[in-house]
Amino acid sequence: MTIDRLLRMTAGAFVLISLGLGYWVNPNWFYFTAFVGLNLFQSAFTNWCPLMTILKKAGVASCQHEVKAKA
């Protein structure tokens, strides 16, 4: 799995989980949903996301060619 796909999957999971927590546990969890959304919005303009930096340091492949080379 590449960084881009893992990033989208993680962001989607965070949004869905925080929406559920905000609805069933405490409405303050909606702030986390807003944080994820704002982070995705700013990354569209700056091409930088904190999670991408973490995933790169963890050794996640940047493109599909790297995934095939590791296999």
C-alpha cells in the first residue's frame, strides 16, 4: 500500500470514528473531525501533511513501483 492510499484511508477512518464519538460520547469530538478536515484542506494547497511525514519515516512506499520492488 502506498502513502497516498494509506493517508486517505487513515483520514477517512479518523473522520468516521470521531463523528461516532461526537454523536454517542461527547460533542467535543467534533473538534477532532474539524481538525482532520482542515488538515486535509491545507494539504491540498501546501502538499504537506503531518501523517505523510510520519509514514515516510516509517518506511511506507511512496509509489506503486516501490511496493513491487519490495515484494
